[in-house]
Amino acid sequence: MFWKAFGARQGLILIAKGATNQLPRNRTVFISRMMSTQEYKFETLEVTKPRDHVFQVNINRPEKRNAMNQTFWSEMVTCFNKIATDTECRAVVLSGAGKIFTAGLDLMDMASVIMSQQDDQDVSRRAYNMRKTILQFQESFSVIEKCPQPVIAAIHSACVGGGVDMICACDIRWCTSDAWFQVKEVELGLAADVGTLQRLPKIVGNESLVRELCYTSRKLMSEEAKSFGLVSRIFQDRESLIDSALDLASHIAKMSPVAVSGTKHNLNYSRDHPVDESLEYIASWNMSMLQTDDILKAVQAGMNKEEPTFSKL
């Protein structure tokens, strides 16, 4: 009998290899979830698996109102790059711990980035290094968009500055009734540079509103956000929001991962390309993907009035 040891907050758990079927079902589920997320250990993010094939990424700096410091920007890239290749994950819920979703940029922390520019360098070299830093920050949210699994943003209370950049990279946005959104950057003396100006116009489809929000930094309340398409549903409180977001993620996770990831990829492609190019692209995509066994499984399950089970990617 071979034994493996897994560390957990609840203590050390010993699992007999090949003997997990002897454990109570709830214990087996706990072990499976713990095993699949044990490598996701971060300082500013908490990653859990609350449902089968569903990961929840929680911004976890409640004492700092989930402000985005240098560690956060780095960990977002690492986290979502891992999720992108994790076959256990088929849908993601992105949320914030504590009283608000996020206060945006951690100004005190990020001031050190600007101050770190070497004064002895000429203007071109300082500009080159600053551009490199901005591109690195952009990747922190672009990884959400590139992630093959759908990402559902569950937003409660304030979503400020970088928070708007972040949720614009998500597939689906739901919020609480007390949620509000603010493109804060112009009020701080800069143009938003990590995604809002590029993605928000395509989401809400109202150039006038986007310019109003970005030029004035005024707050956009939940009902108005829904009326313009920034969010698609509003919930009474954070608890009902998270529960419903997890339900949605679970529903998505039961679908064919081949179909879901292909749909996300082609929706993103079609958003940025003309219709004729997008049709040509999906034809090339599906000439391979239509050969999946998932289609037959889905048809057979439908005929038998059963829920299909799909293999990992």
C-alpha cells in the first residue's frame, strides 16, 4: 500500500493510493478539490474549487480593500496561466473578499514603480522601461481573456479603476444592487492603460457613455450598468451573487469543454475581425473540432434523457 501526504489548512491528510473509493463521498470530494487546487498558493489571491470543475479566484486583500499591488499584478498572470492548462477547471468565478470588490490600483505601492525609474538614464531609456512595465501590467488582465475557460466576474460594492479594466476582460459580469463602477484614472492624472479604453466600448456599444465615464470619472451605478450592458444580472447581496455565479459556472462546466473553449475563442476572434474573416476562421476551426466524440455523447445522452459526461481536454 502506497501513501501520499497532502498538506491542508485542516491538517495533514493521508490518502491510500487506489483506496479513495473506500472513503465517504463528501470526504472524497473534499480530497479531490484539495488536490486540484493545492498548487494555487498566492499572497493576494485565494483559489478554491467549490464545485466540480469550477474554480473560484478570490482577490484576497480585504484589509487593503483589495487594492492591486505589484504582487497582485504578477500573481494574476501566474494564476490564470496555470488555470488555462488545468484540465480540472472548466469555468472560473472571479470575486473579491471583504467589503468591496476592489479599490483598484494600490497607489502607495505603485508609486515605488514610478520612483524606481533610474534618474541617470536618458529619456528614451526611461520611456522604454516604463513601456515594458505597462505591457506587463496589461498581461495581468489579458490572461483572463486568453484563458480558454469562461470567467464570470462576481462584483459587489465598489469596482474602481483597475477593477473596471479587469472585469472588461471577463466573459460574464454580474453584480450586487449596491455595486458601482468608476473609471478612476483620469481623476488621478493618467489615461487608463490596461484595458478599459480598448474593451469597454465594445462591451457597452455606446461611445458617448464610454467617453463620459472616462473623461469625468463619475460613478456608474448597478442599474445603469445593466441598462448599458456592462453587467447582465443584478443580485440583492454578495451571498446570492456568489451562489448564483457558482451555479452558472457549474452549468457551463457540464458542457463539452471542446465546445465551450471553442465558442469563447471564436467569440473573441469575431469581436476583433470582420464577419467574413470570422466565418472563414470558424470553418477552419471546426474542420478539426467537429470530429470530437463529445457530439455523439451529447446526442446519445439527449436521446436517453441523461446528463452527458465529457472527458477532460
